Amino acid sequence: NDERMMVWVKVEFTEVLFSALLLALALPVLNSLDTTVNALTTSIAPFSCPPSTLPCHITLARDYLNSLFFETAGFFKRVGMAYSFLASLPFTVSNELKGVPRFLGWASYTTSLGFSFLKTKLNFYRFLFSYLTNILIILRVQDVFIAFTYYALAPSLLFLGIALRSFFLTRRVGGLMVAIALGTYYVF
């Protein structure tokens, strides 16, 4: 019984040492990966990393999403102007003949001036307007998610995972949290 207890203590002690080693190596590894990304992107002119408090890959991702957002917003503005112009045009002219009796009642008529091709264009702009609205929302949500991942999600999962890895019952969950933290930090 004492031998099994000694083996268990040795295994637990080595696991705690590996958790401490993981904590001690996690931050330098993250810093070296950031330096590697910065070195790889210096040759790309529009998306090089400016000096910033954020890591290079986060800065690149947010700059890319912002450039897509503003290009789409400019196109959205042009579509909105064309849509509002076409929506303000009268497609049918209603003329009522008032006071002109027709056998037993009053007559009215509506004439179409041949603007049916503009209705198709208006429907296309309406579809494009709603589609671009969805794209702008998705781009902004992705930008917010990247910021949330950097500031809150990845650090919380990393340190919680390292802490959970220190205990026998939660060792696997802790390792999973460390893996998820590192994966979300560099994938997103």
C-alpha cells in the first residue's frame, strides 16, 4: 500500500512540475510566435504590423476586417443612394376622371408609363441592400469576437486550464482548456 502511495505521489508531483513548466513556457512561446508572425508579414506592404500594443496577428486581422468593412460600407452607400433614387420615382401615374359620368357611375383609370424595367432594378437594389447589411453586421461581429478572444477568452482559458491541470480530477479538462486557449488565440 505504501508503494502505491509513493508511486501516486511521484506521478502527481511530476504532473504539478509539468503544469508549472507549461505556465513558465506558455508566455515566451506566445511572444516568439508573435515575433515570427511579425517577421513574416514585414514583406506584405498593405498589411504590415505597425507598432502597437496588440500582437501582430491580432492587429493584422483587425486591420483586414476594418478595410473590408469600410470598402463594403462605401459600396453600401452607393447602393443606398441608387435605391433611394429609384424608390422615389413614380412607376405608375394614377389619373382619375372626376365628374365624368359613365352610364351609371364614375370612371377612373390608371396608366402605366412603361417603368416596369425599373421595378426589376429596384428589387435588385433592395436585395443587394439587405445582403450588404448582413455582410456589414458579420464583419463587425468578427472584429468584436477577435477583440474578445484576445482580451478575455484566451487568457482566461489558458490560466484556468493551467490551474485545473494541477489537480488530479481535472487534469484532462485543464489540458483541453489550454489547447482551446492556444487554438483560439492563433486561429481567431
